[in-house]
Amino acid sequence: MEKKLVVANIGMKFGMCHLEGAMSYGAEIAAICDSDEENLRAAGERYGIPEEKRFTDYMDIVNNKDINVVTVAIPDQQHKKVSCDLLRAGKHVLCEKPLALTREDVEEIVRVADESGCKFMVGQICRFTPAFEKAKEIIESGTIGEIYFVESEYAHDYMKIVDNWRSDPKRHGVIGGGCHAVDLLRWLAGDPKEVFAYGTHKLLPQVEYDDATIAIMKFDENVAGKVFVSTGCKRDYTMRTVIYGTKGTLICDNTSPTMTLFVTDEEGVTQEPQTVEVTVNNHNAVKEFEVFADAILNDKPVATDAREGAKTVEVCLSIVESAKTGKVVKPNYEF
């Protein structure tokens, strides 16, 4: 069991939150890495990381035997190779979502993670968002009874942020961003057994994939669900989520300081809505790193391990396939 975490952070454009998480935890920061020298310089100066700890080639981290923990926040297309190289070198890895973009890539990461014996965590950050953590708590307390319908949306206008890696046909909006909503519903309601989806393409002419998708899901035990993904919507970013139960309903999102709770009385009559206050922390990387560090130092299982990340990607791939074929798709969770 390692008593000291020696951390490297790869990807300084999207990964500064992970660097902050590790620093907040008190871990030793041994290196930061980015292929873009300007991103690297800016991060180094912002967080006081000296030049001798800044690298443009991630293999310098792979080959550094002192580093035992690495966070990976780079374009999704690179997740497989970089993560597998790090795992084979004996590093514990926290990799941003989605785990990868294809079934073949997620299968390889799962296999290599198993073989390495290292801890591997997928950054499914919604599981650390205060409002969604509170929703999970309310559901498990039985306050709203048994769930019968859940819905979530990933509404995010990509118009000004579409670049080469975001426009890659393999990085469909459902997989790259919608995986947040899909993973959240998996966490709250379990694995969907069937999905059926429709897609439209009216908002982002610079991409080939649908920029709006709606997916209907069938879960176990008489539970249904819906995910809406729009990467071209004309509104503020949100992940509005509603959980319907036999005794109440919960409405929440990741950017509001309150959530709304409806409950029934003993006669089944819906009472006036309650306002539940929550902290707004849309990307709670501090909590995320704390959980990962605890798993490493105390040899605990990682809740969002490679298989969990693979299952979320599998549901996303099934949604994309259904929208293309017009057929119901049953996700394959065998990894």
C-alpha cells in the first residue's frame, strides 16, 4: 500500500481542475504535461509548477518511476493509448470521460486495467455534483417511493467550441458530452436493457453527426427513462434532471443552488413543493480526487472503474446505433 501520492497531470487545457484537486488533497505534484507549450506555460505559471516539472511528451511521465498517480484530460481519441501506456507502467490513472469512443478501445482499457493491478477511475463527474449526490440520497431514503421514470438532458451549445477533435465523426455528441446524462441515469436507475433513439441535425453544420438526439430507455422493474442531448441548443448549459417516484418527484440540475422536491401525504395527495438548497459545484474535482486517493491508499474499489466507464460508453454507442438504424438496441455489458 502506497503511503504517498506522487502525481502527474496530463492535459492542461481541460485538466487544471484535476491539478487543483490533487493540490487541494496535498499530493506531491511531480509533473504537468501538455503537447501545447502555451497551455503548459500558462498552467505552470498559474500554479507555481517549475519549468523542470513541465513536459510536452507524456512518455516522460510514463518512464518516471517515482510518479504513481496520473490524471488524464486530453482529447477523447487519445484516452486509450495514453491510459494503457500509463497502466502498463504501473501508474494509477484517473481518466476523463468518456472512457473512449469505440467498443474496441474500451475493451482494451478494461483488459489492461485488469492486468495492471492498478486503480483506474473514469471521471464521471456528475456522481460528485452536490445536487445529484443529494438526489441519490433522497432516492435511497425512500422519500419519493419507487422510481418509475427518470430523465436527464445534456444541453450545451458547441457552436463556439467545435474544433478538430470535437468534430470527429467518432465523437458523436451523445458519446462525448451526452455520456454525462447517460451515466447519471445509470447511477440513479441502473443499466438500461433497451434503448431507442431519434436524431436531428439542424444546428451544427460543421459536424457530420446529429446535433440533437432523444433516447428512450427501458430499465428493470417497470422503470423507463429518457435522455436528451443537444450540442447546438440555444440556451445556457444545463443538465436538468427529473426523477419521478410513486410518492414524489425531484427536479434538479448541476448549475442551480436549489432543487425542487414534491412529496405526498399519507393519503397520496401531493403537497406543496419543497425547496432544497445545494452547493453549486459543476465539476467537483476536489471530491473526485479525494475518492480516488482513498481507493489507492486504502485499497478500496473504485466506483467508476474501467467497466463502469465502458458500460456508459456502450449505452451511448447503442443510442447512436438506434438513431441510425431506427431499431431498438440492447446494450452489451459484457466487458
